[in-house]
Amino acid sequence: MRHIGVSNVMAAQMAQARRIAKIICVQNMYNLAQRNDDALIDSTAAAGIAYVPFFPLGGFSPLQSDALSKTASQLGATPMQVALAWLQRRLPNILLIPGTSSVAHLAQNIATVDLALPDDVLATLDGIGAAAKH
């Protein structure tokens, strides 16, 4: 094997895996609302390890969805575009593989690359995840 990825790992498990082999990718649940892996993403970025979030568009409570919808409306985008754009800007080691069922949806996902998220919007979006931790 030349490349090893791990999934559903906590920081201690990741450290143990790295003592055994060179890990090049982590795949855990992570999104705007589900932010338990913030520290793990930071450490994988520092180590040059890719991070692939699964369920990148799910798990929002009604209040979180409302905040995301309001932000998206201000930006002229869909809530899912804003959620993907936030993930893309979190750190460069995050690799997104959002599912899609149509070419139109794929085009919406691709358009997130050009979606600008000003600092005040980033702060609002970061607050969605912070509220979920408490």
C-alpha cells in the first residue's frame, strides 16, 4: 500500500495511526453545524494531511438552518452553496466531495468556488457551529 486514509477517527486514534504508517487522508463527519473536528482539521492541515468531510451539507437544527438561509439570501446564493463555500475557506487541506443528483445541482456546487464570504459573513457562519457546541 502506498497511500492510507482513515475514517471516523478521533485525535488520539489519528496519532496512533500516524505512529504505524504514513496517513494521507482523514474522512470524518464535519460541516458548518457539526464542528467537533476543528482541532483535528487544524492539526491535519499543519501535517499536510488531506481532510474529506462527509455529510458536508447535513445536520442543521431549525435555528441553524434559519441563520444559514438568512445569510445565503444576503449573498444571493443557496444555503447549501454558502455551507460549501465556508468549508472551502476553512483550510486548504479540506477536499469536498458533495453528492449531487443532477447537472444543475453540480453547477451550483461548482459555483461555490467564486462565492465571496466577507469577514462579517464568516463570523456569522462560524457562530452557527459555535452555538452547536454549547
